[in-house]
Amino acid sequence: MSIFDKAKAKAEELLGRAEQVYGESHGDAAATVAGEAHVLEAEAEEEELERQEHRDDDGLAGAR
């Protein structure tokens, strides 16, 4: 849930998008699919990090 985890997920997403664009521009279906997989994996990881972040925030900070 650290900033490094978020940066890693974003870097993975950008790498996937670059690979996807390369595959589309060069007619390489394997690179396109691999890029899409990287993007989806990174987006899922980002969503999980967001859920963890919001789960920890119960709105009672300092009330305990």
C-alpha cells in the first residue's frame, strides 16, 4: 500500500500500454495481447491497493 507499490503498478500499466501500441502498429498480435494483459494486471493491482487504502480508513482517526 506504499507509494512504491502504486508507482510499480503505474509503471507496469505504462509498460503494458507501450507494448500494446507496439503490437498494434507492427501487426504483432502476441505483443498486443501481452500488452493488454500487463495493463489489466496493473489496473487490478491498483484497484486492490485502493481497496486496502480505503479499508484502513474507517473515519475514526483519533477517536480511539
